Amino acid sequence: MNTIRDLPRAGENPANPGVTAEANWTFQDGVRSWDEHMDLLTTLRLLLEERGRSVRMEGPMLIDTDSSLSLRPLLSSMEPVHKGGVNTSTTIEVKHPARIQSPIFEYQHSSGPDLEHSFREGFGQWYDTDFVTLLEAMLEEAVDCAELVLESSQQEPSWSRRVTLGLPLRMASPVPQPPLEQTGHEFCSCCLFTSSVESFRPLLESHGFFALRLYAARKPDGSCLADCRVNGVPHPEGQQALLQYAKSWPGSGLEYRKQYILIQDK
Ligand SMILES: [Zn+2]
């Protein structure tokens, strides 16, 4: 919607396209018109509390008490669907006083019969993939996620990075028969990252917190596509590496794999 794109960006990360957390919208479908109120902070707070988190409001942000993560939800686009419903895109900007000082953000693309349902759907998926991984990365050591420690071999200055591997999602049709991978082991939480790790070397060699969104797919006709974002921003080198990875998959037919991965100083 043009009216949303014209509004000034509200997030701290300049690449975050989100503009607002609260607004009143009027919809018209040619037969009737109706109003919907949007309050993303409240929607996200209720979802977090339903999942058992203790949170408090602090200005435009929610603070998750146990992890000290601060969360700022914003609307970035909205599009009514013909004959009912709405498509929405939101972002959630994330900071932590010690571990994530430059805010990162991630998109939630969703749809529903009305705004509230669409936002809840998007935030729920974000919780299950991104937030649970972020919580693990805020612990001294992850409990449920696999982790890697990568260290420089000879270069000076030496570095050591902790990599938290979110749960990998995989969908394949038809389901391939083992052996699955050329790497010699079945698809696991390491595979998307290790297949593209060279493209992330500049990140590994610099300080900071990096959130990687990795996605690779093979279409039924055999053509492949990939998407890679770092802290919400497209990362072409990673995308190329993931594209090559998808081309190496055994079998044929529709398949996609995606994962959220976090890199921080050890
Ligand atoms: Zn693996």
C-alpha cells in the first residue's frame, strides 16, 4: 500500500522497512466498509504470555524478562485480499544489552481473515523458528539447539565464534531414499550452514551478532532458487552458495530447506 511506504521508518536499524505498531484502518470491499484497530505490541505481548514468557512494555518495545531481549514489532506492508482477508508483512527488531547491541530484524509474512489473525499467525511462526533460537543463543550454552565453535587457524588477530543452529525445516516430495547427501551424512542441522560457510567468512572474521536466514529450494521442474539474509538484509554471496547447494541435492522433485542461524563472539 502506497500510504504505508510513504510513512517514515520507525525502527533503529535503517534497513528495517517497518513504519508503525499502532493504527486504525478502514477497509472497503465495494459492499461495506469497516474499521480495524491494530496494536502490534499488545498482539505480540499476548502471544508471548500465552507461550509462558514473562514480558514488560518499555516504550515502543517489549522486554522478555528472562533473556533481556527487547522486541519491537512494526508493520511494513498490508494488502487486502479480494473477497475477504488480508496479507500482512511485519518486522520484529531485536536487541540485547550485551549480545545484540546493533539491532537485527526479521520479516513475518502472513495472511488471515482480518489483521489480528494475520499478525498472530506471523508472530507465532516467528516464535517457533526465530525466537526459540534467539533464546538459546542468549544462554551461556544452548540446551536444545546444536552449536558449533569456529576458530581461526593461523590468521592474526585470532578469533572464535559461537554458531547457534536453529531447527532446520525440510520438505521434500517425493521423500528421497537414503543415502541423502554427498557429504556422507543425512541432512542435519549443520548442513545448510556448512554448505555455505565460505560465503560467511567475512562475518566470522568480524565482531558482532549476525542472524542468518537461509532458504534453498528445488522446484518440481528441477530448477533451483535460494534466499539468504543477514540481520534482515539480503546477502548475495550466501544466496549463490545456497543455490549451488540446492543443485547438489540427490533425488528429484520438489524440495525446500530453511533455517535460522545465529553467529556471535565466543
Ligand atoms: Zn549436517
